[in-house]
Amino acid sequence: MHIRLVIVAAVAAIAAPPCAVSAQELVPGFAAARPDSTVKSLVDRLDLQRYKETVRGLTNFGDRRQGTARNRAAIDWIEAQLKSYGCTNTERVHYEYTRRQIPLPSDSAPARGRGVVPPPTPRLTNPTKGSRGPSGVNMKPELQSDTALRRINAEPDTPGPREEVFCTKVGSIHPEEMYIVSGHMDGHGFGAAANDDGSGTALVMELARVLNAPDVVTDRSIRFALWNNEETGLNGAHAYVDQRKDLQGKESPTGSGKYPEPKWLGMIQHDMMMWDHGMPGPDGKVSAEQRREADVNVEFAGTSKFAAEAARLAWFFRNANDKYATDYPAAVGDRMSNTDSDPFKDLVASISLRENERLAHTGSGWNPTWHQPIDVMSTFSDKDFRLGLNAAQTTLAAIAHLTGATIKR
């Protein structure tokens, strides 16, 4: 109930004129509505070229396939970048992945952290509408025409120990509560995973850079998490939930004022942020140009235990987009699926931001770069990168409001 009231109060704050909501009208302990200028100043610190360069830095490690040296090197690089932004309290989640990566049937439940595949469970389905394009995972390295990238991606994955990294902006008033902002850093398909999910990982890293600046203070905590093993069945996110869900809100050591796992107030995932080129034609081909009607898709799971709270959070993000995003609108849908917010959805309000609806669009082959060798920097135009930047603006504005961000003068 507390989470629901916090979100409702924040929605009222963001929809109202600056300072229209007083501290007394908000949930006790929740920061007063921030002036538009504060949030806008933070959003203005995002930059298209920096976003592109962060994506480019990730593509230097190829497709970052889990269980490879290139994946481990990318995790080290991400951690170093987070520290350079001032988010120095980095931690790693350790888990075992014993099943070799193979494509799972579409109706199978995901493999868990220990490599055990549970029985199939019902999944959201979506009727196919209009034209479809081809989809699937490229498993042939020879289809990568870039010889240098083919060499980077040559090492096959092997089972064994896995790691993923996160860091935390500790809240100044309520360090015991937090929002999780995340993306997945692994990819496959023998490309460079620029979009899936370099675009989401770079978004999270850019938010970590802005919000961990020395002059930024937040009332509540924010965790910036970069999951591993998403492509094998959300294993990294499942491992995090399995290991840490029961630690929420527990002070350790007692009396220290430190909370290794603050209570989850919301989980926001970012997965494939840049491609919105419309439906394939009858020939299965998609336009090379981004459609003028491109938007940021905000999804929640309408069948989850926290569906009502997640819906409020999703609409709150849509309102933040209305107010602070520069180029592209946001749309809300209730069929969140196949992404790292799934393990959280029955535990906390969880949403995902995407370039397209996962089931109706991506799952119907609307993105020809998905898991393919052409998922490289040169495939995407500045219009595509700007769609990802607008998603970053959306999340940064929403999180700044939800955590009571201020800029020290």
C-alpha cells in the first residue's frame, strides 16, 4: 500500500505545475514536489554523443556472449565506468550457469541461475496482426562479414561461474528504500549487440553518471544493475532475486544505517531502445528509416500480482516523458514479457521500457537487427540513437521525481 501511495503522490506531483503539491499533501517521508527546473537540469545533462559513445564502448567487446572472456572483460569495463562516474560502491552477484546456451522453445520457461529448466509455465500470447518479418537467433559466425568482429566473437560460451555488476546511489533520507534501474549487458547472434542490449545498458550507465555527480542528492536510493545471462533465460536477474529478495530493508550491521538490500519500491528494465521502423511489408522487409510515429514503449505485466501498482508506475513514466522528453512520445501497454523485469513482477511494481511492444512487434519480426550480425553501430542512425536518448530522458525524469533528487548549490 505504501508503494501505491508513493507512486500516486508522485504522479500528482509531476502532472501539476511546479511546486503545486506541498510536502504536507504527500505521503509522509516522501520529498516535496521538485521544481521543474531541477529535474530539467538533470535531464539536460544527458547528451546524444555521450550516449552513442557509451554504446560504442560496449560494442568493442563484440556480442558479449555470456560464458566468454569478452563477456567478463565487458563486465570489468562497465564496473570501471561506473566507478569513474562516482558510483564507487560497486558489487557483483555471483552464480553458476551449468546449462549450455541453446535456444529454448518459445513456450518453455526460462532456465534459472543453477542451469535447471523448470516445467513450462503459461506465457502471455499475442495474436499476429499484419505482416511478419523473420526472427530468430543467428548461430552462424560466418554470416558476420566484419572479420575483426568475427575474431572478437570467435570464443564459444562454456558453463560455469557467472558474475554481474551493480552500484547504488544511497538515499540521504531513506537509504532503506530504493528503485532498481537496469538493463542486460550480454548479447548473442555474432553481431556487436549494439541495440540488444547495448542501448539499454548504455542508458543505465548514463543515468548512473548523471545521478552520481557530486552535486546530486536523492532522498531515496537508486540501484543501477547490469544483468548477465538474459539471453539464456533471464538467469542473472533470477539469481539476483533468489539471492537478495529476503534481505530487503534489513539494516546490516545493526545500528550502522546501512542497508545492503534496500526495500524495492519499483523495478525499471531497459531492453532494446533504438529501433522503431514500423511493420514489415508483405515481403517481410522493414524500412531502413525510422518511422515518424516512433515512440518509447512502457510495458507492465497485466497478469502480475502487482499489476495495479505497475500500471500506475507505467503511466507515471508516460507523464514524465510528456514533460521532459525532447523528441518522441511514450505509449503504455500491459503485456510486458521476455525481459529481466519478469522475475520481479510478482514482488514489486515492475515495468520495462522498449523501442517496440515485445510481443506484438519484436516477436513478430519487426526488428531485423534482433540477434543478428547487423546489430552493430553502423546499422543505426542518429534518429535511432535519439530514440534511446529519449527513453533515458523519460527514466531520468521519473526517477528524479520518485527519489526526490536535488542539485546542491
